[in-house]
Amino acid sequence: MDFVASLLGQPRTVSAHLQTTWPYVDILDGDKVIEQGVRKTTDDYASLHGATDQGVKYTYVLRGGEAFEQGDGLVWDIIGEKGQIRVTGANIMFNIGADNYTIRVKDYEAGEIETVPMHENLLLPLLAQNVGMVYERFADGGFVLTFEDAVRRHEFLDAMFESNEAGGAVQTLRS
């Protein structure tokens, strides 16, 4: 939700449905199976709906399991009146950094789809990219997340779990 909040506003309401679709998993070390059929203790499907403090409606679906096609780990659509933005990538860990994400913009009036370039990667290992970018932004006086942002995200998670327990009833966040 950090991406949604940074682009479209902080979540103000949430209606959530959570479930476990695959109750057993294998524990892996790389490609090697260490233990088979371990019972999971967390949900692997989340369907969230709500509005941000900017009045933007959102729908967020996160699910476990195998992707429909290889490379479809993340599909994020931002749909507006004049066009649409689609971000795709092999996994949902967009914040960790990856070299396989694509951002495409569709202009409804022109009927054209343009692929826009991602930011330049830093000269760091892939898993260090996000930390390196945060340090660069901080050094340049740019936007970085704060403790208050972390509190807001935890309030969102609390509201999400409360909504799920109440059968999807809409919860309004406090801050």
C-alpha cells in the first residue's frame, strides 16, 4: 500500500476479505525441498477495496500461488479518465528492486500505448537498490518515509484485519 499511498493518497477506508487458499507449503532452500506439506499460519489471499484521502477508489488483490504466466507476479493498473498506467513485473516485491518491471501508459484519446523508462539502477547489487535510492533521496533532501508513515501503515493493517473479521465491513482509518 505504500505505492498506492505515495501516488494516490493515504488509504482512508478499507473493506477486506482474507483467506487461505493453499493451507500447506513446502519449505525450500533454493531449489531443494527441506520439508514438505507444512501447515501455513497466514492467509495467502487478500482482496481490499476502499478510498484514499484524495477520494481515489482502489481495489487491491494479492494472492499466493503460481502466476498465470511467467513474469506476471505483479500487475498494477491505475485507471483514470484520460488514460491508464500499467506496471508489470515478475514478482510483487517492487520495492526491493528488479530488472524486469515494465511501465506502460495508454492514452485513451490517441489510442496509443507507450512504454516509459524506469529509473536508472544504481551501481549496487539488486537487493540493495531500494536502500541505496532511499539514501540518495535523503541526501538530496527528497521525500523519504517517516515514523508517522509507518504508524499509518500499521493502522491500515489493523483496519484491514478488523474488516475481515467483520465480514468485510468498511473500516475508516483514524489518521
